[in-house]
Amino acid sequence: MKTLSKLGIMTAIAGTLFLSSCASDYYVADQPVEPVYVRPAPPYPGAYWVPGEWMYRGNRYVYVNGYYTRPRVNRVYVRGNWVHANRGWAWRRGHWR
């Protein structure tokens, strides 16, 4: 019974640590400059362009180019943006709303 109890507690702690690590923000002192690139032609009629995003990789933000996708019915794409806080700048990812 003690082993089962310990296993349950360890699983709960591991799950909490995993979920909390997914929700963290990464701050930088200055907001990076978005690179200039040419958007390719749409691959099919009605394709929606999802703008590029910043991703935190290797202790820094890197820019990932945008892409075309099918629009989602009754949804709008909210573009990602930089937000300023006491600790610096953090990127909020874009999403479908």
C-alpha cells in the first residue's frame, strides 16, 4: 500500500512539473526584428496564410516562416505578438479563435 501511495504521489509531482514547464514564458531584453522574406504563391485557391512565428530554441528566439493552410470554419486566426513585462519581452503564439 505504501508503494502504491508513493507511486501516486510521484506521478502527480511529475505531471505537475511537466505541465508547468509547458506554460513558461521566455523573456529577452530586446524585441527581435522580424526578417524580411517573400511569401510564396498560394498552393490552391482559398488557402490562408498563417504568418511567421518566433519560437524559443537553444536559449534564444528563432523565426519560423509562415505557411499556407486551409481556413477553419467559423474561426479567425489571431496573429502572435510580442508583449512587454517587467522581465523583458516575451512572444505570445498565434492561434485560431
